Amino acid sequence: MSNPESFIDEVTEEVRRDRLFLLFRKYGWIGGVLVAGIVGGAAWNEWSNARDAARAQAFGDAVIDAMDLGTPDERREGLAAVPADGAQTALLQLILATDPVDGKEASLAALEKVAADETLVPRYRDLAVLRRVIIVGDSLPLAERRAALQQIAAAGRPYRALAEEQLAILLIEEKKNDEAIAALSSLMQDQDASPALRGRAGQIITALGGTPPQSTTGG
């Protein structure tokens, strides 16, 4: 005959299990909702961050393309056609208002303000630095222009390749043509360099008397 205490323990354990099962059936959905909420929130944040990064990338690239157009009227039309919202709209309006044709000093002051505004994402500040260096030209000491470009030419920065192009142009300004050719040749093999940038680099190399390398990058 079985031990009465063992029998009681088994019954007690069964009762506990039954109660846990009933509690799980009654309240278990709460845990499921919590888990789903955590997983869903993480997925949403990831998607939202990726969407924002892609939007910023597209905006910055579109602005650069528009600013590369020839005449002031073409630049204004190109910039006006760039899709923008929120902070992008404010930045785009600032750029539209600071075309060098409307006053170089005002343009530089506005771009300096953007570059120093830490509430803007780094992509926009880098864009302002790049634009400022291009506008200011040799009215700013070469060493200061190089220091500004080197900051935005660091690995992982959004306009690294364009900054590298401007650094090569500074080498030409210093009459260091061989170094400029080497830098531009490297840029032509850079995966971050756009086809247009690689084309410009090849043209400059040719003008300097060099031979452009065969590009191995796609696009």
C-alpha cells in the first residue's frame, strides 16, 4: 500500500499544476502580448532607422546633384525639385537662399551655421562643410580647407569620396601633380565614388598628363 503522505504530495502537486494551467489559460496572453510588443517594437525601430537613413541618403545625394548644375537658375530649379520634409525642408530652403550668386559672404555665413548646428544629422553638417570649402576657394588658407575636408573624408562619412576629390584638387593647387594623380587614381577604384565622380577624376588625370586606370567598380 502506498505511503499516504506520498499520495497527498502527489495530489497537492496535481492541484498546483491544474491551478498553473488555469492561470496560464486565463492570463498567459499577457506574456504573449508583452513578448510580441518587445519584438514588434525592436523591428519597428530597426525599420524606422533604416527608412530615415535611406531618406537622408537620397536627400543629400539629390542636393549634391542639383548643386552640380551649371547656371544659378538650373541649380535653383534642381534644388526646388528635391523631395524634402521636416528638417530637410528647412535645410533645403537654407541652401536655396545661399547660392553664391546671391552673395558669397552670406552664403558662407549660412553654411557655417549649418555645419555648427549639432541638432542636424551629421550628413547635413558634412554637406555644409563640403559646400563651404568649394565656395570659399583660395580665399581661405589651404591648410584650413584641408583640415575641414579631412574631417568629412574619414571612413564611414557620407561624403567621403567627394571630400577625397576636393583634397586631390588641393594637391593640384600646391603643384603636387603626381600626388594628385595617385589620389585621383585611387578614387577611380573607390566603390563609394559615383560614376560621375570617377569620370571627373579620369578627366583631371588626363589633363595632368597621367593615364586614368581602368575602373573596376560597378555602376
